[in-house]
Amino acid sequence: MARDKTVYTCSACGGTNAKWLGKCPHCGEWNTLEESVAEPAAGSGTRNRFQVIARALPVATLSEIEAAEVERQPTGLPELDRALGGGIVEGGVTLIGGDPGIGKSTLLLQAAERLAQHIKVLYVTGEESGAQVALRARRLGLGHAPVRVLAEIQLERILAAIETEQPKFCVIDSIQTLFSDQLTSAPGSVAQVRECAAQLTRAAKASGTAIVLVGHVTKEGALAGPRVLEHIVDTVLYFEGDTHSSFRLVRAIKNRFGAINEIGVFAMTERGLKGVSNPSAIFLSTHGAPVPGTCVLVTLEGTRPLLVEIQALVDSGGVSPRRLSVGLDRDRLAMLLAVLHRHAGVACMDQDVFVNAVGGVRISEPAADLAVLLAIQSSLRGKPLPRGFLAFGEVGLAGEVRPAPRGQDRLREAAKLGFAVAVVPKANAPKAADARAFEGLTIHPVERIEQAIEVVRGL
């Protein structure tokens, strides 16, 4: 008997190679090529048929195409709708990933129960039995939900069930457990994940069913499987959070029907996940009196302004002082300390510097620079910033304070929450005509870091 031909497939990008290599020639990742049986090539007749169809397709001019807003169906969970851009879209495919036990299945079961009150819903479980799903539903108080449940991992049977049931919303939990009879590889392999996702996407577009795929993540926090999986789907959501904390974040990384980097904030309770309408309260510590080394920052997550407390601790170090940060870029912290010394005369060369963003939030925008430096300066002097103080702005290597995007929205959010003093870039300072919108908030515009330090020392 002739031996089956084997190929080596990259688990990161899905590229194939005839022989094993230490480095994938397609994406450059190391030790990602896995051996699998090569699938038989399609016949020339199939190729010619597709060529005839492709030649018959009409071509339209962009200006002649009628563009209309997509209709959305709210899930009943406002925070999830915010991350999705307003709700689910007919025929849209969403991929949601997160650590084990973070609450992905709980969130989707709650959304399925709310949607089942208005549309037909199918919940396909490949990791649990139907009895286990029913037990979780009763624990969450959803035992009477009219959700159709199918415990199956074979793709062809799932597609047949979707065609028979014709649901408007379908959950696949999870994509890594499915397999197709057309392939010989095991469930969870690169080929199976890619093929199953592609087939489900075709079914969603053909039937108008909105499908949500649950995906596993690697130890690095990235979605498991080929990278092409994220390109196939319409929306990619990450479910984030510390398992030791009750708060969870749903973050949109890709969305063909809405804005990206939107977040939804949830709190895990005994009755499931509940949306947090005022997430700024999570990221602000409660101090009886102002303490040194803290400064409130107004950051942006998508279109939502969030108030986050930045904490800094400066302590005497040794020959090699440490610079550690949680929730902020460590390399940027070292750069900011050099700017603080060079342009403001505040030296931390022999000091250990620790910086933390309260609540486990990760801040990547440079608008946090000014708040970080003022928190460090407050800790070094041992003098707290005034109650109700906040700051934001990017700090350059020349010591200039650059404007942050949507500065007016940040200040409006701070004024609404009762903050009294703000140090902001001069370009973000409101005009005299808009001052009434920020009543009660004293704004100090600055152009350089040394000006900001002088303002703080005078408060």
C-alpha cells in the first residue's frame, strides 16, 4: 500500500511546507511546523467550473453601490452590545476568546437566554453535555430559557442542524472541539480549525444566522489555532480579567460592523455576569484622605472615557535600582524617568520606582505619561496631590506636553464625576465659550513638564 503523503503545517499562520523546518518560511515563527496528512487536490473539472462562474460575476462601480446601515439585534446585555458596536448582525460571525474559566460560556448563555425571548437561538456545545449546560443555566436562574441545545462536535451534523432549525443566533462552544469528516486530522489541528471556521462562516452568510465561535487561547494570551481564523470572522472579542478579581472586560479587537477597542465591563456574581454602568469606580481606589504617589488619569477605551488611578512608589534602591510597572509599558517608564530628570530636575537615579494601574487595567496610550510623572514626583516628595486632582497628556523626549485625542470628552467625564483640578496639555484646554460645560473644574494648561511640576508644587 502506498504511503500517504505528509505535509508540515504552521500552527501560527496555517502555511504548509513539504519538509520540516525549524522556522516557518511564511510567518517567521519558530518550532510551529506540525506533520499532517496531505489532503487530496481537487480535480481540474472543479477548477474549470469555478473559473466559468468567476467570469460570469458582474462588476459594479463603487459610487453606484447602495450603502445602508446594518440592522442590529441587541443581546439584552448593554455592555456586550457596546463591545459589539450595538448588537449582533444578521449573518455576522464573531470569535470570542479568553482564559479557561474566565466566563465565556456564562456570558454567551446569558446572551442566548435574552435573545431567545425575541428570536430563535441554538446553543451548540462540544465541550460539555446538554445536562451540564442545563445545570449551569439553572444555577444562573435561566432554567426556563427557550434555548435550543445541541451537544455535537461533527461539523456536518451541526450544519444540518442549523439548516433544519434555522436559528437567528447560534453559539459554537468551542471551535477547537469540532472536526469535519472531509479531513483526517484530529480536532483542534490547524487544518480542522481553519476548515470548520470557513464552513460555518459560509453557512452564516448563506442563511443569515449570526454565529458566535468560542476560541481557546494560548499561554501567551493569543487565540489558539491559525492566524487566518481571525481574518475569516467579522468580529474578534477578547474576554479579559484576573481570575482572582470579580471584574471582567470584553474588548473588541476587530469589528467589520463597528469601532474597535470598545470595551464592556462586567462583574462576576453568583447569578452570572452583570454589566457595570460606571466602570470608573472600579479603577479608582478609595482613600479616606489623599496619599502621596497617586494621580488620576482619564484614559480612552474605544469611545468610552475611563478614570484610572495611577499609583507610584519611589523608594531608596541599591546599586542597580529597579523600574517595574504593572499595566503600563516598562520601557516607556524608563524613558519618562530620564525626561523627568533632564527637563524638570527631579532625579530618581538611585531610587526604586514602581508604577501600577489600579484595577488590573492595561494602558497603552501615551496620554498616561503626565499622570505617571506627577505620581512619581508626588511619591518622591512625600506630598499628596490635592483631592479631586487629575492629569493627562503625552510627554515627549524634549520635555514638551503634547495633546491627547478627544481631550474635551475626557474633561467632561471628569467634571461629571466631581473632579476639581486638572493639569492638561495647552492644546486640550477648552475655549472660553465652552467653559460653562466644565463648571467646578479648575483647568491648568501646560506646554512643558517643568510647568506641570511647578503647577503641582503651587497647589
